[in-house]
Amino acid sequence: MPIDRELAMANEFPEGEGAYTRDQVILYHLGVGAGVPATDAGELEYTYEKNLKVLPSFAVIPNTGAMGGLGSAPGLTFNLASLLHGENDIEIHRPLPPEAKIRSVARVAEVFDKGKAALVILETNTNDESGEPLFTNRMSLFIRGEGGFGGDSGPKVGNAAPDREPDGVVEKSTLPQQALIYRLSGDKNPLHADPEFAKLAGFDTPIIHGLCSYGIVCKAIVDEVFGGDVNKVARYQARFAGIGFPGETYRISYWNEGGKVLVEARSVERDAMIISNCAFTVRE
């Protein structure tokens, strides 16, 4: 069944209720590389419940299952195997508490026609139990083979790194078991754990989750540029330009450009792009 943009955007997803705990926050932080060295005071703020702070990128975790209902949504009938997570964009409306009861409402914000694929923007707004906004999560989802329905192709990708030397570079090593830790935060796709499944998908070994790379970059910039102040991030946008493998080192380059920090992340071992078109909007 072809994509029907108007029908998809008119659909109302049911409100979801949930919660997260300090242990889930700590597990997420470990999954994106926190805790090295284990006794460092700054790292303990990510990994120990005393004085626990929350990385802005944790906002993706309560919405991990948001893509699951898309395949049967009106106007968006497609094979989930054709779905690729292309970009992620989070807005943090106020500092994330270390635990919370939450309510989330998702909607299809836009559907673009990319010719050979449809690009669906899934927006989820999450409030705390009192109704106060916490964060907004926008996922850009490519649905291969579902383009050609005659819609707008959408805006060009923004937040390109400037053509000059970066203002700073930081390298972050991943663990051989990095994907095995991260998957415990909710994304159990066997591509990130099962060697045989990974080979069927065309990879020699399981790969790191795109959203794990997203978190690795977030932590690096919070620590390196914002001095560990998680509250300095008002918005975080990134494009998944490639893949990372457990055990690789990420070279994260950044440029200060007005109220934004633009970022790229590459594999040191393969000199291959992992995260591109990435921007942190600074909260003043």
C-alpha cells in the first residue's frame, strides 16, 4: 500500500504512560561509555546515584519503542525491515530529573518524498506527571522503497561542519562489549549482538547502535565543551552517517559557531564517518 501523507499526519497515536529510574539512567550512561576512570569524580556523577545527573541524550530511551507502531499506522503500511533511522533531534525543555513518571504523545510531523524512499518525521512530546514539558524527540525515519508518491522532497540537510580546522578534537574509546551493554537500555535488535545475524545483514561483526553513537558524542561534548554541565544543552541534532564497531575509537571534532557547537565523529581505525551534520544548541 503506498504512503498516504495526509492520512499519516492526521493519525492520532494514543498517549503513552511510563517511568524511568536512577538505575536505568546509570545503565544508559554505562552504555555510552561513562565510568572511565571508575573513581573519577566527574564520571561518578553519571554512574553513582549520589549527585546523579542525566545526559540530554537519555531522552531517546523513554521513546525507544516509538517506531514500533509506525508499520501499522494509517497511511504508513510498510515492512519494518525497510526502516532506517537517519537522524535524531531532541529538545530539552528543562533539566532531566534522575527519575520520573512520564506521559508521551507521538505524531507524524511530516512525510517527505525522497524518490526511492519516504522520509517520515516522528515527533514525540514527553511531559512529567504534572504535565510540565520535559523533552521533544524527533526521529527522521527513511522507509526504503516507499517513495515516489509525489510529495515534497523536504529541506536540505543542515548543520554542516565549516571548512576550517576544528576548535577541538577529543577521542573516545569504546569497549568490545559496548553494544551488549547499550542494548540493555531497550534496543534488543540482534544486529548488535548476534554475529550470525550481523553477517546476514552484511557486516563481519555486530555493530554499535546508532543511538549509542549519538550518546557517546553527547557525553564527549558535554564533558569537553560544557565542563560536564548537562544543562547547557537546549537541543541536540545529529545524522547517522555511518556505523561504529565495538572496540573502535571515535574521533570527535567540534566547531564553535555562534550559539551552536557543530560536530562530526569518525572512526579512528577506519577513517570513516559515523555522525555528521551534528549540532548542539547552547542554553544561555
